[in-house]
Amino acid sequence: MADQKSPAAPDAIGDAELIDFPRVEQITGGLSRATITRRIRDGSFPRPVVLSRDRHGRPLRVAFVLAEVLAYNRRAIATGRGSAA
């Protein structure tokens, strides 16, 4: 039998790690919550994962997939460097 990691093992989480808004703001170089929200609406920023909802079905707590936010950063860097050239 091959050595398999359990799904709960930290190494198995990898790309599925969830991060909160303050961490997203930090990773994106200080984009404000309002800017991130606007970019989510226009489709240029990854949508968050809804972790819980209030009794009316509105999102109460959300988190972002770290790998998706990092991919956004890579695209922003590539675009910024491409347009600066």
C-alpha cells in the first residue's frame, strides 16, 4: 500500500488553504476591501467561498482560496510589467 497522507494533514491542504479579507489585503499589496469587492463584482478578482450565512441567506463569513489570490497577483504582476515596457 502506498504511503498516503490523510486529507486533514497540513501538506494535503495545499492549494485549498482559505484566507480571510485582512490577509487578502496584505497579499495583494494593500488593495482595499472596497477595491477587492468591486473587482469581485466585475469578475477580475477571485470570488470568495461562503463559510456561513445569516438567517436571511446573506453571506456572513467568507474566505478566499490562497492559490487563486496568488494567481491573481501573478497576473497583475505580468500585466503591470507588460504595460510598463
